[in-house]
Amino acid sequence: MTEKEKKGSKGTDWLGLISFGFFLILVGTILTVTPNFTEEVISFFKDFHLANVTSKIVFPAPESNHPVVYTAAMQFCLVFGAFQIVILTLRFVFHESSKRKIETLSGIVFWFTVGFFLYLLTNEVIGWFGFIAGVIISIGLTIIVSNIFKLLR
């Protein structure tokens, strides 16, 4: 690790704080612009029951489709993923450490892939368990991308 990278990884991560601030603003915006969001979320959680995955494995799953909740979550993921692209660009402009760049890149991969699986769930292309599998795939893909770029630096 070069001296510049050591220096860049210490101290306050201002771009990380900006990202967190945008996260909070985006959550507030989604809550504000989505009609009846509170009632929809309450309905979503009340709708959970134990569903059989196999004859011996049961997991909680909603009994019905909740497109308002899924759409709001999808919009959040896609907008936050796009904002992470802006943060990554700024990390290159400000010559931040490669560790922070890789973390941001991993975040981009995660938010966009979860947004994609939420899109499929919203349009009923996949079911609840397909979505859960998609989140697991997203986590795995994020880990793979992170480690590939760590090997290349």
C-alpha cells in the first residue's frame, strides 16, 4: 500500500457521510411520495405465515403480493445504486484509497442486483422464495466483485 493510500484511508470518510445523508433523504422521500406506505408496510408484515419450501423446511413468507412495498423498495435500490455511481466517481476525482473505491463498487453491485430481483418480484416473474434466493445471489456477487478487485489492485 502506498503512502497516499494509507493517508487516504485514515480520517473522516466525507463521501461516506454524504452517502449516509442521501440514504436518509431517500428513505424520507420514499415514505413521503408513496401513497399509504405505512399501511402497506403494516399489511406486508401482518401477511407473513410459515410456508413449506420442502416437506420438512418451512420459512416465513407473505401470503399475497404487495406491489406497493416491492415497488418502493425497488425504487430505493435503483436510486441509491445510481447515487453510489456518483460517489464512486467522486472517490476517483478525490484520489481516495482503493479500499473505499472497492467498497463503493461492491455497494453498486449489491443495490442494482437487489433492485433487479425486486423488479422481478414486483412483476410476479419470481415468487418470494425466488426473491430471497436473489438476495443471496446478490450478496455472493458482491463478495466476488469485491475480492476480484482486491486481487487486481
